[in-house]
Amino acid sequence: MEDLLKVENLRAGIDGKEILRGINLTVRPGEVHAIMGPNGSGKSTLSGVLAGDPRFTVLGGSATLAGVDLLGLSPEDRSHEGLFLSFQYPVEIPGVTMVNFMRAAINAKRKYLGLEPMSAADFLKTMRQKRAVVELDNKLASRSVNEGFSGGEKKRNEIFQMAMLEPRVAILDETDSGLDIDALRIVAGGVNKLKTDQNATIVITHYQRLLDYIKPDFVHILYKGRIVHTGGPELALELEEKGYDWIKQEVDNEQI
Amino acid sequence: MSRSDNAFNQYLDLVRDNAAVMAKGRPALLEAVNKAGASRLAEAIEAYKPASDEIPECRLDRLFAPDYGVNIARVPMTADVAASFRCGVPQLNSLLAVVANDIFRPTDVLMRNMPEGLTVCSLRQVPAEFEADAAALLADGADKNSIAGAISDALAHDGIYVRVAPRTEIEKAVQIVNIFNSPVPMLTPRRLLVHACEGSKVKILLCDHTQTPAVQHLNLQNVYIRVDAGAEVEFYDIEESSAATHRLFSFRAVQHSDSRLTVNTDFLSGGVTRNEFDISVPGDGAYTSLSGLAIVSDEQICSDSVVLRHLGSHCTSRQIFKNALFDKGRGAFGGRIVVDEAARFTDAAQTNRNILESPSARMEASPQLEIYCDEVKCSHGATTGQLDERALFYMQARGIPRDEAKRMLTQAFMVDVIDNISFEVLRQRLHILVEKRLSGASADCSTCATACHSQAPEE
Ligand SMILES: Nc1ncnc2c1ncn2[C@@H]1O[C@H](COP(=O)(O)OP(=O)(O)OP(=O)(O)O)[C@@H](O)[C@H]1O
Ligand SMILES: [Mg+2]
């Protein structure tokens, strides 16, 4: 089967400091990958670099989405090609309503694909349907983007946007943080509903709990800018039990 | 003779050389203004010194330097040009008057629908019963400290007098459309006097347009509003003119007890614009709201200066000015709030926020407070920054192209100024207008919020 996302020897940094030091990752359609790793190991940097966050500088390597070179595209075109990033820290945009924001996003994608803008009626219908996926309150949908949303509401809103945009590869950066137990179940359920054998999901998390709902096919451990360990779902359980010390020791010993 | 002397002296020479032409058919009201203006002008030229912190293009000696023609012989604009100005916006449904270059032309719609208690007329035709009132407004409203005020008075040959009788509420907006249409460079003295008598209510909308965009014009506009006790005035000013049209706008108002004055000024396009607001509040318990937005692009310049004088007690004032500067656009904001000794329990707030959307755009902001009284609540603040890069990236990550994301964020930045407008039809139109302007639609009259001269048949 064709690779959906292929990251090879990706190196990137910020302000002259190298953070990603050679990432290799292959994701095929229908798969769920989990990326775990200690704070500061580079998980958000990896997702930011893939999405085109201008703060980071790519130092080497490649990343393709269904064969298309991602690193040469603007962030908007990466989105149009089917990449979605659920932000660890979603941004508040006062004065821009969710409705206008989503309409602009949907119609920009349609334009990229050579389609006419969506009619107002279809758009509102789609908004309604997708809101239901994560049980997002209508009140939130009519407010400014993320403005005054609680931590959990922001995360729910991220998955709502994912539902609207129907990406081929979604990277969920700590989408579980800030969610209460019920919200976690609903949001994870939403992610599962969006899953097909054509798309793929990468979940970045610190906790096994999310993986009880979103079952990963692979679990990767990112440490000091490299994927140092890959295993099946049992690896997440092992981490939960033992923490990261054994991984750190393994890697740090090798380096000596 | 120095260059600055020349810039101003040409107007002094003009009135001296054309005394007979100007005197023809001139009412006593204007004669007094012309004479006072000419004598002040001679003195002001002697005393003129440009302020050191001014944007050079906004200096008066620069603004007046071109060899503009002045229509002292009162040659009317071609009839069909003026006749084609009809308000094509049924919802706006305003009481429309046109100032064709410098000559006041009421429309049939205005004359037929003039509500009881409202007077809108030329300063050449003030009804006898209001002559003393108009003369008092002319004298009180004279911009005595500025050379521009002296030139404006020396050249005045027309103007609009608006009076709202006591306790009369005018529901429809009085809309005044300033139009430049001249094949040769032209300076137009334009004057608007408004007297809102005790307990009255009125909305006034002033729109600036240029139909001959390639020709240099100077709009010398003078507005004076007297808001009597308990009266309410809303004044809106939308400038959408050409790069060759410069504007010197002097707005003065006086507010008596328990009155309300709302002023909103929007710069959508133009050349060099210098707006000066001077509001005095001798009354007690009055409310003043001043707001403005400017979208400055290309080589445009928009400079706003505000002086708000709180003289009475228990007054509240709110000011918010927002500017977005693109390309080589330049802006200035000078805001001064003066709280007099007697102005106890004043509550005054002023905000100025600016966004630089290009590395070559410039903004100067200087808010000032002068407080001579202890029991007051005053705040002011000015910030100049850039669009939020995190928000831009977030929007791009959702597929919104960067330029569109910038436009949306700029519009969001200005949204509170627009939402602040209580005149609903205008508010909605301004939203559309700002969106169009930001998406790069050419700033011609077809995009104007007020669509005041589309060719729709008159009802
Ligand atoms: N904007 C930035 N400026 C400077 N350093 C940064 C910036 N963003 C990230 N870094 C650094 O890069 C390293 C990796 O950060 P990153 O956010 O990718 O970690 P993470 O694995 O997502 O951590 P967490 O689990 O805490 O979310 C850290 O040392 C961090 O301090
Ligand atoms: Mg992170």
C-alpha cells in the first residue's frame, strides 16, 4: 500500500538550536500512530514543522504526503493537501467568528481543488453535522475563534475543525490535555468516527488513557529529537508503568 | 518671499484682487466672515511656523502650496453631473444634499421631505428668522488659531446651515455628499454649521468623493456643531476620495449640559488627509464618543488630532481610533484630553491602536492628558504593532491563504469601531466597505457604503 506520510531523516531547529535530529516515520492509510516522549523532546516541534510553522527552520531531510513534498508548500497548501494539526495550544482570534473562519477555510480548500464555494445552506448544514461529531455547543460555534473558550472547549473545537476539513493525515498534539473524563470519551469517539481506511491519525499524548479510546497500531517514543523506540500498543502500557528512565538510559548510554 | 509665504499669500492676493466678484450677491453674513478671515490671514502668515513633529506632507505650507483654482465666481458644476446624484440605497433613505465642488445643492428628495422642525439651507439663503443664529455659529465656529481657518473664512462663499428645532427628533439621516468634479486643480472651502437645539436629535452623514481622480484637489472642510442642553447629535464622516485629493478637515463642537455627541470618522481612501477635532464640553453630565478608523495604503497619509476639553462636571467621554497601515502608508494620531479645574467627576478614556502591515508603513502616536482636577477618572493608551503571527499561522494551517488571513485579522482588529456605530444601516454598509477595501477593491464610488450617486430612479 502507498505510504500516506513519509518522513525521512528530518532535521529542524529554532533560533539556531537543532531540535529534531533525524526523524524517520512512515504512516500508511488506515493506521493510527501514537507518539510519546518526555517534555521538551520535540513532539510539538515535529508537528509544527510538518504543518509549516514559520518559527522553525528545516535543516535537512524530507516529508511527503501521498507523494507530495510537504516542506516546499505553504501552510495553507499543506492543509489543502490533507494535513491537519490539532494544536497543543489553539490560538484565540478575537473578532473572527468561528463561522467566518470555517467558511474561509472550507472555501479556500474547495478553490484549491477547483470546486465552487459551498452554498450558505450546505455550509450551515455541514457545520451542524460536524458539530454533532464532538457535541460542540452551538454557542461556541457562533463566537470568536477560541476566544474565552475553556481549555477543554478549545480541544473539542480542534476536532470539530478536523471533522469539517476531513484531512488525510491528522496530527493530534495533546488533544487529551484539558479534557474532563466525559469530554475525553466524546472527543476520542469523534476521532474514531472520522477514521476510514483511507486516512491516518497521529496522536501525541503523555497518557495511556487516550489510547484506551483511540487504539494505536504503532507507538513511537521521541527523545531528544529522534524516534528512539517503536513498538505496538503494549509499549504505551510499559511506559505508563515504568516511565521514561529506562529509555533515557538506553539512549544516553549509546551516545557515550 | 519664502515658499511658505507664497503658499498662503496667493489666497490673500486672490481675495484682494477679486473683491468685486466675491461681493456680487453676497449676503452680509458671509461678507463679515470674509473680512474677518482676510484680516486674520494677513496676521497668521506673519506668525506661521510649522510644528516640528508634523508629517511633512501634512504641513499647512505644503498643503496650500499648489496653485489651486478657487471658484469665487461661483461657476456651477455641469447640471447633469449634480443631477445624477441620487441616493440609490433605499434602506439609507436619507435626506440628501450635495456639495458640488463648493456649491450647495439640496436635492428634490430633501426639499420635498424636509421634516417639520428641520432647516437645511445654503448660507446664502438663511431664512431671516435664523440669520442671527447662523451668524453666531459662523463666529463661534471660526477656526481662529489656524491659518487654514483664516483661508477658509476669507474664501467662504457658500456653506450649509442645519438647524433642528427644540425637542424635535429627525429620524432620517441628513446626508451631505461632497463631490469634486473639476478638470483643473481646485480648492474648495466647504462649511457645515449645525445647531441642535435643546432636546433635539439628529444624525448627520458626510461623504467625500472625487469624480476627477487624476486632478489635484484640496478639500478645505470646516464643521461646527453646537449641541444644546439635552440634545443628541450623531455625526459620521466617510472619506473615500482619490490619491490626488487632499483634505484639511477641521471639526469643532461645543456641548451643553446633558447632551450627547457621537463622532465617527472613517478614512477609506484619499491622498493626504489632515483631520482636526476640537470638542469643548462646558455643560455638565454630557457624553462624548469619538471614534475613527483609517485604512491607509500606497502612499496615503492620514493624520488625526483630537483635543477634547472637559470644562463641566460629571461628563463622560470615550475615544477609540484604529489605523491599519499598508505599503508606504503613514499615519499620525495626536490625542489631547484636557480636564479643567471645574470638571469634577470627569470619566474620560482614549485608546489608539495601530497595525503596521508593511515594513515601510509608519505611525506616530502621541496621546496626552492634561488634568487640572483631582476627582477624575482618565485613561489613555496607544499601541502600534503587527498582526499576530500565531493567529496567522493558525488560520493558514486551516487552509486560509495568508493574504486572506491578514485581511480577516485586520477587519477583526477594526470590528469594534464599526460595531460601535448605532446607525444600523451605516454600520452594515461599513462592514462591507471595509471588507472590500481590504480585499483590494479599487476605492471608487461604486464600492462606497453610501452608494449616494448610483443612478437609481428617484422615488
Ligand atoms: N519557540 C521556541 N523557542 C525556543 N525554543 C523552543 C521553542 N519551541 C520549542 N522550543 C524548544 O524545543 C524543544 C522541544 O519542544 P517541543 O515543544 O517540541 O517539546 P514537546 O515534546 O512537545 O514537549 P511537551 O511534552 O512539553 O509538549 C524544547 O527544548 C523547547 O524548549
Ligand atoms: Mg508539545
